[in-house]
Amino acid sequence: MGKIVVVDDDPAILELVSLLLARRGYQVLTATDSQTALSLVASERPELVLMDYMLPDSNGLTTLRTLRDQFPDSYVIMFSGQGSEEIVVELMKAGAAEYLLKPFNNRTLVERVDGVLRLREIEQANRALQIERERLLLEIEAWNRELQERVREKTEALQRAQTEITQTEKLAALGYLSAGMAHEIRNPLNSISLFTQLLKQGAQDEEQQEYLDKVMKEVDRIDGIIRRLVDAAGRSRTVQPAVQVLEVIQTALEIFKPQIESHHIMVSLECNQPLPTLKADPAELEQIFTNLFQNALQEMTHGGQLAIAITTADNQIVVRVRDTGKGIPAELQEKVFEPFFTTKNRGTGIGLPVVRRIARLYHGDVTIEETSANGTIFRVCFPALTGA
Ligand SMILES: Nc1ncnc2c1ncn2[C@@H]1O[C@H](COP(=O)(O)OP(=O)(O)OP(=O)(O)O)[C@@H](O)[C@H]1O
Ligand SMILES: [Mg+2]
């Protein structure tokens, strides 16, 4: 049963009430003034306080307010000899749970005390539920936020995957078309080339010679585009067991020697550690670097630096190709890997998609590591131990 503090300056009432409540099983403590009552409540934290409205050291209303304010878990039943309606209203407003008019009979007292304690129990349980409900609501809210975040992440991942699928499909379609087209176009192109050479032999006029040279150049250009299309689609492969990446890179650089000299480009090739070899098709690897070098050199028409650095890390071979060109604007950084995306007048937009396709074929990847107005670093990586 509960603990009850009874406060009354009349010792007879204190005794009677104590007796009644103790008989009912309650633990009863008593006080005869409000000061003692307050310190008793503070130390004992009773479930209930029974208090007379008229106390020697203070007005019962003031003590009631203090009690309700400082010890809201202790409910209060007030009793008094004067039963004016205003007082009752005042007491209930101040937080009394019940009001008993003296003289009260024993049964009424016990009934009211039992009633208030039951009410207290229900209200406290209710409050605990309320707190639990708020806690759960907060938890649900947090879950909701987390869920939304997860959905957002998944959607983004899905969109990225979708974009990649589209790119791969474009490349596949390209392969299918280009194989057929290359054959169809190369024959007439060959004829054009032959006839132009014949015409050139017979041409006296310098202007005509010049025009025919231009025709030949354009024919070469078409042939170059076709070659790139066929390359992009991937040719038949000859995988070798131990390819040296450094050698592949040196061969690729060799191709650009004339361009490097005429554009006054300083080239550096750094490779400090001994490198693991790759199981790969050297021609495919070479394509990666010729495309990257070509892009870099196209960016630097009047001098610049082409720096190539090969390192190993976490079982990966990492090659960085840095140029001192104009850089790639932020909004184009993913676009440049899309097939046919180009910003060049005479570009086809095949270079980087091919680089990416081949790098991924070897379970590696190519990314833009850094780019600014001072230049760009492309980073290519391959897992060192596997091949395609
Ligand atoms: N090193 C670089 N610096 C600045 N921009 C670059 C660099 N490399 C590529 N880009 C940008 O990415 C675009 C796509 O490159 P990609 O090699 O795929 O095609 P392209 O060079 O335009 O044409 P292609 O290589 O087929 O002749 C380029 O048009 C250019 O805008
Ligand atoms: Mg290119």
C-alpha cells in the first residue's frame, strides 16, 4: 500500500485519521504545521498528502500550491471546517485532487483516499504511456528519415547504373554498326583515294594540286574515324600472360613523338617500383593510353607538360596521366565518358568511352582525379593479379 502524510494542527484528528488509514494498510506519517509537512514530503515522497486548509504557520492554499509545484507526484486531499464554494473552487484550481468537509465520517475518508490513489495510479500510468508514445514517435520519425535517405541513395545508384547501361548499349550498338559500315565505306573510300592520286599525277595547276591534297587529307580523316569506330567496338583479342604496363606506355608515347616535338611538350614518365605484370591484350592496353595521350596533347597545342606516373597500391597498378591543358568544367566531368560526347570540332567522342570500356574489361576503371584551369589528371587503375 501507499505512503500518506497527514497534516493537521488538531492532534485528535491526526490520531484518528492515522489510525483509520493504518488499519487499511497505508503507511502514515504526520505533521502539525506546513513547514514540517513540506520537509516530510520532500524526504518521504508520499503518494498522498491529506492536509487541513487552516494551518498555524500558513494558509493551506499556499502550501497546496508549493506542494503541487515541487512534488507533482504527491497528490493532495484538502480538508477544512469551512465549506464555502469559493474555497472549494480555489483549492481544486490550485491542484487538490479532492476536498473533504469536516466533520467527515470514516467511510467517506477511506473511500476518497482509495479513490484518489487509484486515480493517481491511472494518471501516472497514462503519463508513462504518453512519454513512451512520444519516444516511439521520435524513433519512427528517425526511421523514416533513415528510410528516405536509403531510398534516395538507392535511387541514385539505380540512376547511375541506368546511365551506365545506356552507355554500354550505345557502345554495343556502335560495335554492331561499325563492323558492317567500315566494310561498306572503306571500299568506295579506297576508290576515291586511288582516283585522287591518279588525278594528282596528271594535274599541272598548283591550285588543283592543293585541292587534291585536301581531298586526300579528308579521305584520311574518314578512314581514321572508321578505324576509331572499329577500335571502339573492340577487335578480336590476343591475351598475353605477362604484359609490362611500362612497355605498353612507352610504345604508346612513341606514336605521338612528332606531335610532342611540334607542340613543344615536355614529357615525363615516372615508375619507381618494379611493377607486376598483367594478363592482358597489349593492343587493348595501348588503346587506353593512346586515347588519353591524344586528348592531353589536343589540349596543349602551344607547349605544356605531359606527366605520366605509374604506382602500385593495394594490389593495383595505378597510372596517372597529367596534362597542363584547360581542364574539364565540373558539369562535363561525367559526360565526357559518354559515347559520342565531344567538345571538339573534329572529335568523335569515342576516346574516353573506349578507355573506360577497356579498363573495366580488366576489372579496373578510369576516373578524372583532378581537373582545374591548370590541367587535368586522369587516373587509370587495374587490379594487378587478375587479367581479363
Ligand atoms: N585531357 C583533357 N583535358 C580537357 N578535356 C578533355 C581531356 N580529355 C578529354 N576531354 C574532354 O572530353 C571530351 C571527350 O573526350 P573523348 O576522347 O571521348 O572524345 P574526343 O577527344 O572529343 O574525340 P575522339 O577521342 O573520339 O577523337 C573531349 O571532347 C573534351 O571535351
Ligand atoms: Mg579523344
